[in-house]
Amino acid sequence: MSPTFRLVPDPAPLIEPEADLTEAEWEYLADGNEDFDREFESDGEFEGEFDDEFEEDLEDEIDEFENETDEDAERVSAALGTRPTAQEDEYQTSRRSRWTPCFTPDEVAKTVRLYEENDTAGAADPSDVRVDRASCIVMLNVGLGRLLALPTVDHPARTYQPDRMPRRPRMVRMGALSTHTVDSALNQLVRQGRATGPLRFNFVDSRGGRAGTRAPVALRGSVRAAVIRRSPTRGCWYAFGLSLVNATHSVLLLVDFTGPSRRIFWLDQNRRGLNLDVTSNLDDVITTFTKDLWRQKQEKKGIGVKTSIRLWRLRKPA
């Protein structure tokens, strides 16, 4: 089956982070006008939702390199805490009349506790292949299951590979979502009404055009600005699903706006709770991760990988 493509105009020239929102967008941020999203959605600049056929082909493409890519992403992700480190559109489907993106401190604390438990299990793992530390997509689904109160299923922390693993991994209780790719899992939530998006971002290459599979040089637009914009109400916690390097790695972003200013935290399978604060440098962390993973794949396979980014905002019944 061939993928279905849509023609999308070339993105705008690369701009400085502090200038990546238009005047109308900054006005929107100030007054909270929800109608702006619907107007912005209709201007044809972004693709909207995945075509089902395109998503199936994307999954087939990723499947070929699934094991090696997961190992590379593990190494790059594990190093994030040890070094300094788009504009937006939302496709919305809702089967309920009222949803809220505002999560409570208790809901967040229960979710964070699962990441702490995963880190404890990983640190105690006697194997050399991280059998007891959940993979990134499994850990995301574990967190989503708790945060969104989803139906849950028992699932191995990692995909069992008899020829490589000395024993079977531990079992975890995760949200009943796809483990094929982060995009598949989060698009399930969109169809349920529990997420909006995705917002799409890309890297530019050394020529200033969209990188595609060429070496990424700079992020076009700002994921950080989009996260801040979509976290407008003081007193709330916000949550975002983040897909990196064309669905190679999955991250849960939590935004704490219960204090005087927003704080953004990065959670994946290598984080112990809220120990990676990316409030000021989210775009830098994403860029570093993407460049490192692209380089590892290029060195191993002799070819580059796509470096697209997608962001979903999570929500719950009001």
C-alpha cells in the first residue's frame, strides 16, 4: 500500500525563538481566545490528522529498524541529564461536550510515582540489556494509563527477545494503547477525545531547507513556545505527549503552572520523576537528542533518519 501524501507549502524561514509567534498569536496568548485555533486550523498550512494509509506505512517503515533504533534512543535519552543542553495547529475530535487540559497535583504525583518505580526497577536490574526498565513507549503508556484513568492491561516492560535477553522482563500495568509507535498511541487518544493535535515541527539542514533524512542543523519554530502557549491557566498542571525523530522516541512533558510561572519537566524511561527541568532549554534538549540519534543511525546504517517532531496536548473529561 502506498502512502497518501498531501501538498504542504514550504515552511517559513528560520526565525529566532523570541520571534517565532506572530502578533496575532501573542494576542491570542494574552486573551485566551479559543476561536483563534479554529481559524488557524483552516488556513491550509498544516496537514491536520494522519491519513490512515500513511500511518500504516509509517509503522511498516519504522518496524524494520525497531530494535536497533530503540537501543540508540536509549543511549541518547540516558545521556540527556548529564550534559547542558512551529508554529501550531490542532486537529480536534471530541465525543464529549466538555474536556479540560487542567490536571490536579494529585493526578500528576501518582503518575510521577510510576516513573520513580520504573527507575528503581531499572537500577536493580542485574542484566546488561535493561530487561526491567520499561521501553520508552511502554513507559509512556504506563504514565498515560494513570494520568488519564484509562483501561489498563498487563504488558512486558520490554519486548522479549529470547536470543538477547537472559530472562523475561517484569510486567507492568499500562494504558490499553498501541506500543507500535508513539504516534499510533497518541492518535488513539485523539480519536477518544483525550488529546488534541498533533502540532508538527521539523528541522532544517545546512542549506536552510527541511532536513528530511539529511543531517539536522536547527529546529524550525519552537516546541517550548507551543507548550507555553497551550498551558494558559494558573493553578493547573498540563501534560503533552512528544514524538521525536519520526516516532523513534516518546516523552511525556508535564507543565507545572501552580506557582508564579510555568515549569516544564521531561519524563521518559530514563528519568526518575521530575528530575529533568527543561523550562528554559526544551528546544535545546530536543535538538541535542535529535542530532545525537541521527548521527548514531547514520554511522550504523550509512543513511539518515527523518527528524520530524509531533506534539499532542492531553486532556480529561471536565
